[in-house]
Amino acid sequence: MTVPINKKSNNKRVFLDPIHGNIELNKGNKEDSLISDLIDTQEFQRLRRIRQLGFSSLTFYGAESTRFVHSIGAFYVARQMLNSLEKKNPKLIQPLRLKILLAALLHDIGHGPFSHSSEPAFGFQHEIWTNTNILGKTEINQVLNGYEKNLAKEIVSVLNGAEGWISAIVSSQLDCDRADYLLRDSYQTGTKYGVFQLDRIIQSMELEHDEENNTQLVFSEKGIHAVEDYLFARYSMYLQVYHHKKTLSTDALFQSVICRARDLLLNDAKDLIANESLIKWLLMDKYSSAQNALPPSPLKRGSNRSDSGINLNDFWEVDDICILHHLKLWVRNSKDEILADLSARLLNRNLFKAKKLDQISKKQITEIKNKLGKEKAKYYCLEKECKEFPYSDSKKPILVRKNNEIVELSKASSIAQALINKDRELDIKWFFAPKEFFK
């Protein structure tokens, strides 16, 4: 018996997402086919090798999700937001829809190994490398501009915040990016801190005109409580998950490993075992420091090399797997005792102890540094300030409708006003050192 082939089903591509359920792409649709092609590019597939939460799995052992999963999730949330807005504003949304969805999908394409953990270690910003991956000689650029001339440039404009409410859907204080990672990170870490009513927020989204006739993104009065829940979820996740002292300690240890490897490289390259791409990454901080702590200059359009000498092939080469491979090499084969020890500590979760600076005296810190000696103290005694606020009423503020007026959120919500002042709990200075040196 011949079974008839369902041609429509062959056009579907389904991602089984643990947060949002089935995320479907209809490859018979021109726009969905473009998105599917972008997902299949080597630059996007690299995100499978970049952990979403950096080294957080050493604190929350389920935190193994990747930037690949989150990026598709952010695309899905943006699509839900646009579906809701399009019902109310079809003529305005339809011509802009694809540009917003693509920006949501590609917003994290420039992340380095272990996501945010690598930025202070190597001295770069992922946003600049996102632009580089979209505008450079990449498969992504080829797919975008093959679909529509200058589309890559338009996506970068959205990501850089130049498109008003369009950019706000992708990058603001309440956007598709944050909405997805709060829910996803909460699930992956086994916590409930990041849970909020996303559907209610999406239903409350509106587009309104200000006094100068500029379109702005607004949340209706019925959605204010859901927005408050979202802000509290963000506050709780930073307090309990993102700034967990074990995770901060791991990031500090990783930074020490990279710092020691860089110092060895600058002192005598023969003392460091590393492939050519990682060597260029290690020198990235040298270039950024020379430019007042700015990251490497982005590529000129159509170029394949940054001012720091790192080309896109070097960028793609260095992912989580590359870093873990080198950590194992340094443990077994490094002639340098400090690099071998730091690498072993990171691989085997022998983390530094974290203490709040206001809970340890300067005398204790001095004693620990003296025990370690001047050279080791540079890598084994670290200080870090963690500063993150759940909401700001000045930077891309959230606008809501209250009593038929459009106002900034804290003017309509006492909870939002209270969270603005939650600076003491999320502004903490830490000291890290090997636990054996604490009495």
C-alpha cells in the first residue's frame, strides 16, 4: 500500500522548545524560509557551542542551555509580540515585521565563549562582534543581502537602537531578549525566580504617538501588574542567580586564567601552549587597553578583519570547546605552575572563596596577599563590583497607560518606584581568594 505524502508537512520545521512549546517555521513561506536558512549558517550554528549562562552550571547544574536555544526563543517571543501588535496596527507592522524578527534572531550572534563570562576576561563587547558577523564576509551576510539588498545593514540599525519602537522590541528594558532569557534561565537553573506572565504582557502591548507624532511602545493599564511581575522576576534573578557568589567566583577564576595566559604570551610566547586563534583573542585586551578600554573596532562593511588583527575565522574558532580544550592542555602540559593550577581549579570546580568587601578587613586582605606573594596575588586575589538594577526610569523607560495618559512606569507603579531604589542589594563589591587562605 502506498502512503500519500503530505507535502505541507515537509515544509514545516519544528523546534521543540521547553519554554514556549513548538516553534514552527513554514519553509513554504518566503520569510520563514529565510529564517530557516539563517539558522543553518555556520555563524548561527556556532551558538550551539556557547553556553547561555557561562559557568553558571558550576552553581546550578542544569544551566547547560546555549545561545542557540535562547536566540530562537527570542525570535519566537518577538513573533508573538508582533502578532499581537499587528492585529491592532496591520499597515504599520507588516512592512517592518521581517526586519524585527531577523534582529531578534541574530541579536546574540557575536557572543564569545561562555557568553558574558568572556567579556571582561578578553576585553570585548559582544554587540560589536554581532555587527561584525552581520556586516562582514559571512554566510549570514550572504543570506540576508541575497534576500534583499542592504538588509544586513538595516538589521544592524535595529540592533544599535536607531529605530525607536522597532528597536525597543529587541533591545529595551522590556524586550523579547529579556523576556525569553528570564523564563529560560529560571527553568534551566531549577528556580522559580524568573517566572512571569509573558502572555499578559504581550496582550497589553500597544503603539501610540507622542506629542511630536513619533510612534512609541506602550503597555496598557491592564498589563501594569504583569509588567511589575516581570520587573520583580528580573530583580530576583539577578539577586539569586546571575550574581550568585559561586558564579561570580567562577568568573573571577576564569578571568585569572586568561590573565595569566596573556601575561605568559606577552613575556615569552614559548611559555604558552595555544592555537593561533586563541593567541589573537588573548591579545585582544592589549589592543582594547590601548584604545581607552574600548573593544576592537568593528569590521568595515565587506571586510573580514578587525583593527586588532582578529579575523572572523579566529572569532568563530574560539568557543566553549576551544577554551575547555586549552584548560586541559594547560593542566597537563603547561610549564607554568600558576597557569596549570588556575586551570585545574576551574576544571575541577575548586573555586575561590567569595567574601563581600564590607565583611573582610583590609588587614585580612593584606595578610592573604602576603602569604601568596606578589606574583601570585595578582591572579589569586581579585576584587569585583557587581552593579545591576532591575529598572531605570531614565534609560529607555517603560511607558504605560494610566488613567488615559501615557506615563513612565514608576509614575504609575509604586512597585516599579521601589525597584528603582533597590541599589544596595544589587550593588555589591566582592573579594575572591583561595579558600585555604581564609582562617
